Amino acid sequence: MAEQLYDQVVDSKPDEEGYQRGLGSRQIQMIAIGGAIGTGLFLGAGTAISRSGPSLVLSYAVAGLVIFVIMRALGELLTYRPVSGSFAEYAREFLGPFAGYVTGWTYWLFWVVTGMAETTAAAVYVRFWAPEIPQWASALTFLVILYAANLISVKLFGEIEFWFSMVKVTAIIGMILIGIGVLTLGFSKAGDTASITHLWHDGGFFPKGLGATVMTLQIVMFAYLGVELVGVTAGESENPEKNLPRAINTLPWRIMLFYIGALVIILALVPWTEFQPGVSPFVAAFGKIGIPAAAGIINFVVLTAALSSCNSGMYSTGRMLRDLALRGQAPVRLTSLNARRTPAIAITFSCLLMGVGVVLNYLVPARAFEYITSVATVCGLWTWAMILVSQIRYRRAWKAGHLPPPSFKAPGGVWVSWSALAFLVLVVVLIALDTTNRISLYVFPCWAVVLVVGYVVIRRHNPQAVHGRPHDHIHARNGG
């Protein structure tokens, strides 16, 4: 059976994709951080805190452990074969062309929808200073600015994203240090009431019960969306075999510091009962401290975070869409690179669809963020599931001697990957139980129909694009 499976053939991807390997180690590290620190943490945490209280910290810890398992699985695949198509390419290789096609288009949709969420969040932050500006107008302005920024060279993109992420990292560390100072030295207006005991005295650690805490996992998973972005940078990374594992191995301390550490501090500064949905808990907490302009500074930081994450998303959609076009699974014009070696047409197409978020901000400004994030979460869950399944199949292949072993092995074996898959299924069930977020489960079947119809059309007009079979390059490597 194994011999039959691994004797199949697929059209191998060209070694030269036309990109520049212009992303260095420090840029890859910051992109890995920047893609994950965005709206989900800075704005979505407000809703999650109001639903579960201090126990949200536990949700972030459990979900963070699962995310680390997923990223180590991705690390195995990336060191085995670093390509810009990443998740779609691995799904195509180990699960067949249809799985690669679905994964590529779904990950593209994920970042398009995430771009809508980030511009929506940015528009919400602008209202802190100028509540009279319509939310849709701010969202449109940011979309146009970021679109222009993404038509630059990849090296300049990496440099801009590095400094975007540096602002976020420095700010979070600064917020944590200030919070520790308030808690230990008692300065500021919040000094008399700030206490670590807020984590368990205001109704207990589980003030709304364990069930409410479990239900927040779907919101928490959205906050982690974007950590897999390092996989898309593989085709433009200098020395990916060294830089990508290094970026992945920093994930545990990033989760402890930027997510869990930051949340513990703000929940200690202000009782959880004072946080509200739709309001950044970071802005609210530092507004209570009373430091001059503190709330405004934090609001600027979270605005930068949203724009940074959206900027990374535009980068990702352009690369993923071009990869699909190179495979014959998207219009051939999307393969074009401009003089700066960026996929300008693919980026343009993606940004035009991100404009749907502007429309939602005009029609339903109060619910736009929740609707958009629920759809993005389901798309992200699919991508993570494909990473895990592809890694399980890859492990089966190299243990059977059909493929070389990875230089960056994930700990724990395949049972850890299966456990992570079970957790992702649980999150889908939680989304189905949530009356607000289950809209994504209505959207996804519609998306599946569109994908199936598109696949049928492609198969009819371009059979070469879909008739490949897994593991063609095995024969090439083995001289077969």
C-alpha cells in the first residue's frame, strides 16, 4: 500500500520562482512576531475578557501550546523543502492536487478576510482621536496606503515590517514594565487599586464558569492567526534552513511574553469587569493609570499593530495567489512580477477584494469585526489542519525510507499532531455553538462550492493543472 502511494507522480515546482531572497534573519524574526501580534490580541481580547474574565489567560496558554505543535510541524516541512507556496505546496505533495488547490485558495481567502479585519480595527482605533470620521472612510484610506506600500521590493517590505514589529514589541515590553511598576511601587492613579489579586478576587479565576472559558478558545485562536506567515517567506528568505527554525523556536517565549504576560499585567491593573467588547483592553487599562497621553500612545501602538498585520497579509495573498497561477489554478496574468520582483497584479486583485471590508464597515460598522474574524478563523483552522496532516504523511514517508528525514524534527511524534488536530476540531464545534460567530460556518460551505466549481472548470480547460499525483520529486531525487 505504501509503495503504491509513494510511487505516484506530480509535476514538480520550478526551482526558480523569480523572487529575490531579500529577507534576512532579523527581518524573518520580526515578521514572525509581527504577523501574530495584531487585532486579535489588541482588540479581540476585550470581547474575550468580558466573556470569561481572568481565565482567558488559561485559554491563551492552552491554545499557545497547540500553536507551537503546529509550528514545529511546519518547521519539519520547511527544512525538508522550503518553497514560497508552503502550505499549499505541502498539501499538494502529500495529499494530492485538489488538497493543494483548496489550501492555496483558502489561505489566500484567510488573509484577504484578515486584511478586512485589520483595516476595520484600525478604523476603530482612529475613532479614539476623531469619532466624527466615518469608520468606512478610515478603513478605505488605510487599505489604499498599504496597497501602495506592498508594491515595493521585498527587501524594503521586510525593512518596513521589521520597524512596524519593533514598535509593537517595544511597546508591549514597555507596557509590561510600566504595569509591573504600578503593581510593585503603587504609582499612578491606578496604584491604589491595582493588584495581582484581581486575577481571582473579582468573582474568582472562572467568574463565568469553565464553559465560558472554553468558548473563548475560538476568539483566542484568531489572535494566533498569522504565526504561520514565516512559511510563506521561505521562497524569499536568505538561508531558510537556518533562519526559519530559529524563528519557530522563539515562539514559546513570544507567547509567554506578548500574550500571557501582557494579559496578566492588564488584568492585574484593572478588574476584568471594567473591560468592554469592541474596546482595546490595553487602551482602557493604561487610560486608568493616568499617565499623560498614555491611552493615546497605546492607541497609536495598537493602530500600528493592525496596519502591520494587514501589511503582512497583503504580502502573503500576493505570493499565494501567484503560486496558484503558476500551477495553472488561477489566471495566468497573476504570475506577473513587476520590475521590483513583486507580484503586483496578484496583490492588486487581493486588495480589491479586501475592499469588501470597507463596504461592511459602511453597512454594519458595529458587527463588522466579529463577522470578519469568524470567517478568518475557520480559514486559518483549515490551513493549520493541512499543515498537521501533511506533516503526518511526510513522517510516514521518511520513516518508510521514501524521503529524507528532516533536519528540524518536531518533538513528540505523530500522536502530538493528532492531538492538535483534535483541538482544532473542538474549536470548530465551539464556533458552531456561538450564535455570533457561527456565520463563518455558513460562509465556508458556500466557499467550498465555489472551489469545487472552479476545480471542475480548471480540470476541463487545463487538465495539466490538476492531473498531477503526489511525490513526483521523489523520483527525481532518487534518480528514478
